[in-house]
Amino acid sequence: MLCFAEAGSTVIDAGTQAMAIRKTKIDGGWAWRWYAEPDPDKRYLAMATVIELKSLWSLPRFEWHTRRIHSQLASTPGLLGFSFKGKFPLLYWTLSAWEDGKALQRFVKNGPHDTVMTALPSGMKVFRHVHWKVAGTEVPLSWTEGLRRLDDKAA
């Protein structure tokens, strides 16, 4: 994975690897947080998720886990970047781009994300995710495309 640092970037020590963060505004959600520059000639794994919580009672636990997962993302090798959006208080979406499926699985099966997969489902009304391949030139991902793919999966 290529890493970089520029003015205004935050460098995070991820053990054996330092990752720099920069942000790019994208329509429809929080800024895209970059962790690596994509190779324009390479294909990557894109993912979109949607979570709808059952009730306001689920919100504090969800927010606590979300903060922990965002910290985990900052030190996850193989992540190109991600964005998050929400319709407070019960509906939330993510977009992320990964080097490959193995990098995504390492993230999912470790640390806070692994914990949340058993701790949060009882508080969720809906959880859906979808994967697709993108060229490096398509990163940062498009919220329009990610939401369309989630809607297609729900239909």
C-alpha cells in the first residue's frame, strides 16, 4: 500500500506502518478519508453498508462502537479510504475501498469490528452490505453509486 503525507495530513503510527490521512469532500456524505493513493490502473474492492437501528435505545451503544471502529480503520493495512453518513438518529451508511477482499476480511475479523458483529445485531433493524470492483480512477467512491447498489440489493 502506498502511503503519503502532505501539509494538513495526520500521520498515524500503525505499528510497522505509518499511514497518512487526508480528506476530500464528496457529495452526499462526510469527507472521504484517504489512507492510500490508488493506482489508476489497478482494480479495488468497493463496499457500501447500511444500518438502521431498532430504536433510540440502540444509539449510545452504536455510537460507542462506531468510534472504536473508526479508530481501527485508521490503523488497518489495505484500506484506501472511507466515508460515513447518517440520518440521525437511526439510519447510517458507509462507503469504503480496499486493496482486496483479504484486507477487508482482516479488518472485519479483528479488533473492534469483530466485537461489534456479535454485540450490535440485536439493536439493528436492518443491515445490508454490497461489494463491487472499481478502477483506481473511481476512488473516492460515489455515494450515488453506493446507495444505488444498496437499493438494488434490497429490491
